[in-house]
Amino acid sequence: MGDVLRVAGFKNQAPMFNFLRRKNVVLSIDADKTDEAELHAAVSGAVQHLAPFGASLVEYTSYADAGTIPGHYVLFWELRLRAAAAAGATPTPVPASVFEDCCLAVEEALNSVYRQGRAADRSIGPLEIRVVSDGTFDKLMDYALARGASINQYKAPRCVRPGPVVELLDGRVQASYFSPKCPKWSPGVGKQWSSDAAAAAKKAAAGGSNGGGGGGGAVVVA
């Protein structure tokens, strides 16, 4: 399945797992590395801008578009617009400025290395949100199932590669929006972020070498 699971305990000597994330889901343009957990947290925060307009996120995926100079992150969003359907009411349109705010909110929530690439090095272009039509992710599932994916294990991919899947998504884009400015970044923050990550990794490695508790380990289900 390509999922990363954490051992949550045992029942009758059989391990029980909690789902953590999909394996190797990484967006990268330059030195930046964005995994699924970080992307999901950023998207979850950004979609709050849609709530006042009765819009919600149905599903999303992403890819690193290296076809532009510089390359940039692209998010495909399928939305649900709440309206009094029975009364035939028209959904309130979401202003373009709100989608631009969503783009910036995602960028602001990403790590310091990404924000440095955007704000200082200019090696990464503005993040883009492409809004796709209703049913797009159903079409994406149909595409995967037609190529042998199991319906019981299928999950919408959080990151896709250039090729037929991106072409399918691009063919259903209704509108696109870009981040209106660079996210905030301060020199030195990245060094602290890197040192904290290194310290955490060193501590985890030390715990593993000492035979740390079996309840917290993460495993990959291929």
C-alpha cells in the first residue's frame, strides 16, 4: 500500500497499527522537501478562508511543476459549494482574492527552507491553486482502478508526477490562482529549524540503538 503505520499496541500477540502518512510523498523544487503531513497541515489551515463563503474542500492533490522558471508547487482542489439546492439558490462565488489568500496561507505554513527559496533565493515560484470541476477525483479513482489499483486500498494521491494523471487533472481545471506575495522568512530561522531537526533525529537514533519501546515505532507497508 505504500503507507507508513505506527504500532499502537498488540491484541492476541498481533500488532495493531495507526495510519500516519503515505510513504515518500514529497514535493521538491530546489532544496525544499515537503512531505504529506506538512502539506496536509498547511492545506487544512488554508481552507478555513473558504468557510465564510460556504465552500469546503472535497479532495486535493499536488505536484511540483518544473515546467516554469522557477518551478513552483501546484495544488489541485475540488470544492463543494453549499447552497439551498432545494430552493434553486445559486452558491455564493468565492472571490479570487480569497483563493490568493489560501495560496499564501499554505506557503506561510510550510517549512523555512521552502520559504527561503521563495522569499530570499527566488528559486521557487509562487504557489498555485487550480480549482477542478465536480467529480474530478472520482475520475482520478476510475483511472487508477482501470490500471489495476484495488478499490479497497485506493486513496487519492497527495502528490502526483507529470504525465497522464496531471493531464487528466489539467483537463478539468476551471480556474487557477497564485500566491500574491512571498511568505515571511527571516535569516537564521532555517539554521535553527535544521539544528532542531538534527537534534530530534539524533535523539531518535539514540533511542533506537537503546532498544526503545516497541509501541511507538513506525513501519512502512509496501
